[in-house]
Amino acid sequence: MIRHRFRVISGALLLLIGAAASAEAQELGRGAFTGQSGHRASGHVSVARTESGAVLRLERDFRFDGAPDPKLGFGRGGYRKETQFSPLLRNVGPAEYAVPAEIDVGQYDEVWLWCEKFDVPLGVAKLTR
């Protein structure tokens, strides 16, 4: 009986916490990666505006086959080098990246994986709103 009450209360708290988190984040776009330049990239990505700034989230299903010097950036009709903001932290699974305030994420509709060393695309995700 006590365990059941604990589960019910815990579940309710998690729902409240999730609702509060989603209330403070405004999703700006979501998409799925496709590989470029012979590389394999897959999985979902989302971009959101939060109270503390914009964030890019690679979802649990994210997979990338690896390359030297992969970076994240944005684009609209192609990659925009001035939007490059972070190295890719891991090739598999979820990760969250703070986007610098000087990048207006609302101006872009693509997320790019870019190899800075060889200046080639590794993957792209078209964002839908």
C-alpha cells in the first residue's frame, strides 16, 4: 500500500516537473538527420528557446558514424559557417547544447553536422515547425 502511494505521488511529481519544463521551453523546430558526403547520420534533433536561451537537443535515437572534427551549426538553404557553435560531444545518443545568444535560431531551418577539418558536410536535419 505504501509503495503504491509512493509510485502514484512520484508519478504525479514527474508529470508536474515535465509540465513545468515544457512550459518554459518553446520548441522552434524538429527534424531528422540524413548523412552527407558518404557519412551515415540519423536520429532526431530539436531546437527550443528556453528562459536561459536557445538549446539544441539530439534525441535518444541519434547516431553518427564518426569523422574528424565534427561541429554543429545551422543553415537555411545550405550551411552557414558563421553559425558553427560546438563540437559534437558524442556520436550516439542524447545530448543537449546551449546555442550562443548571438545566433538567432529562429532565422534557420536546418541543423548541420560539419567537418571543419575538411570543410565538408557530414549530416543535415531539415527543421519543421
